[in-house]
Amino acid sequence: MNKLLICMILSSIILSSCNKKDTLNKAGYSGEDISKDVIIVRDKATKSASVQIFTTGKWSLYSGSSVDNIDFSKPIAEGEDSGLFPLTVTDSVRSYFEVVTDKGKAVLSDRHLPMTGGYNFRDLGGYRNTDGRYVKWGKIFRSDDLHQLTDADLKYLSAIPVVSIVDFRSEEERTLQPDINPASVKTNYPYSISPGNLMAAVTLDIKSLTSEKVEGLMQEMNVLLVTDSACIDQYRKFFELLQNEEDVPLMFHCSAGKDRTGMGAALVLSALGVDEQTIMKDYLDSNTYLANKYAQFKSEYPTLSALYEVKPQFLQAGLDRIKKDHGTIENYLTKVLNVDIQKMKDKYLY
């Protein structure tokens, strides 16, 4: 009897140890949501990496060239304090991380990509959806224009590797400032979105425009993005690519990466079940990343500032119109844009 009891205890200990080892050796999320407590920061110029810890308590950080290749044999950083800590990882290529704390664990990478020749390059990964699942890192990226990317920028994007680019800019925009594609890109899709005659209205009599008029135009544009048949067709083709395994990792962009791209990102995150508050925060982050890009123009033409920034009411106008016309955003995605919601979730959620 005693021998049997001892064997049972030993078996339990071994099984528990194996389970802990398996859990540690596989990147993922568990425990409390700590995704906002720890962020990865990359320097725009040097691309050097740091980890920003916003919580207290013991933590360990592991890294790898991909989520599946994170090395759990030894942490690259660990501590018990909050703060900004430099990381010893390769600057020229992207890394992925697993942070382990007493509260839980989470997968991380740099949300804001360190592009010397760009401003608003971001990964849509890491957001938590309403089912408690998380958007996969390194699959879907949003950005502003790509015409000033440096060799180091291109190498960084190629290492991901970005294989498809969707360019929402007009033919005129593309001609004036053509994309510089990373070597990894197989296809650049020119899915032009030019809603209505917004820019014509702006340039017709620029001196007569007031701030209120410009803000009204921006709200009108966001409504057109989701109601104009030509815009809908381009977003439909965009989602078709996202549902094709061969076309990801994918980056989509326009000129500033805030309006046409902002609506695209909102629709993608909606398809993945991310709540509207998180979607709005992602949308508004463009103001932070584009501040330096348009600072001079906004200073010279303050009444036109709304053209180069985002406000909650801009995106909300489009989302509200979707709900008014279709009941829910999910109905719009499935019935108008032909999105297979379950397929998207299976493909892009941990």
C-alpha cells in the first residue's frame, strides 16, 4: 500500500513537472492579461530594442526569430522592477518575445516598427478580443507611405518577411511617390481608394475652409469609405487576400496610414472580435506616430489640421453608418465584404 502511494505521488510530481516544462517551452498567453504591462520598443534610427515594464514583480523575457522559435533555455532579461531595459537582440531583424510574470505570460513584439524612412508602421498583433484570444503577431501590418524607406528599413521588413503589400493610394499618389518594396514582397496590389471628391472639395477653395468644415469633410469621407461601391470593392479584395495563406504576412497602407488604412484596420480587428474601444485606440495612435510628419504643415495651416490627424468622431461616423445600414459590423463584413469570420479567427488568433 505504501509503495503504491509513493508511486502515485512520484508520478504526480513528474507529470506536473512535465506540464510546466511544456507550458514554458511553448509561447502563448495564460493567466491575467498582462499584454499592456510590458511593451517592446525599438529605436527609429538604430533599431535597437528595449523592454518597457509598467508593473512590479518578478519577470523574465525570452526571445526568438519567430514566435515558434522562442528560446526558453535562458531569459535574455529578467528583473523585479518597472522601467526601461535595453535588450541584447539583433538590431537589423525583428524578434519576438515571451514575457513570464507571476501574474501570467504573453507574446510580444514591437507594435510600432522602427522605420527610419516611415512614421506610422504598425503590427496589428497582440490585441485581446472579446473571447479572450489574442491577434497573432507578425501577420498583418498597417503603415503610411513606403517611398522613403532606407536599406535598413527594407531589410527589417524582408526578414519578417512581408510578402504582400496593398496600396490604397490613388494612381496619382503612387506615381508621385512610388512604393519601395522590400525584397521579400511577391506582389504589390494597387487597390486604389479615392472616396468621392473629398480632395477636390478641399483644394477648390482652401482659404475659405474652416476647421469645422474640414472636420465635417473627414467624417463624410469615413462614411464614403464604407458606402461607396468603389471603396467597398477594394476592401473586399483586401479581405480576399487576408484569407489566402499565400498572401501573408501582408502590409496595407495609404499616404498617412490613418484614414483609408485606419478604416481597413478597424474592419480587420472587428472581424477578429476585438472590442470597439481597443479599435478606437489603435485608430487614434496615428496622432502620436504622425506628429512629426505633419507638424510643419499643421503649423502653417492650422484650420486644415484635421486633414493630418484623426479624431474619434471621424472613424465613428463610418462605423455608425455601417450599424445603421446593416445592423452590426459583422453583418457588413460577412454580407458586403464576403469575409469568413471563423476563417479569419482561426488564421489570425492565438
